[in-house]
Amino acid sequence: MSTRASLDAELDRLAAMLPPWRQTLRHEAQFWPQFTALAQEILAQANPDEERHVRQRLDAMLAENGIVQQE
């Protein structure tokens, strides 16, 4: 289990990757499997008390980048 500070550092790195990452995608469909895998790695490090925080940060970074989650 990771601390909130280390989770936030991982989330910050992921958020910083989003703009250049999306610009280099050949197809938008490539984004979701990759993003989901990275997000799951971070969520796996969170203890149950931190999971909500991580999910909120993930949702916020997607919204900030105009990315609509798949249903």
C-alpha cells in the first residue's frame, strides 16, 4: 500500500502524460486500454481509504483534458 503522497505523485505523472500521449495516438481507441491499465496499477497501490481519492483524481484529470469516459 502506498501513501497518499506517493499516490498523488503517480497520478501527477499520469496527468502530465495525457496531453502529449493523446496527440500521438493513431486511433483514439488505443487510449482506453492503456489508460485503464495505468489507472489500475495506481488503484492497486491504494488502500481502501484512499481508493475514492484516486478515483476522483482520475476522473478530474480526464475531465480537465476533455476526455469522456467509456460507458
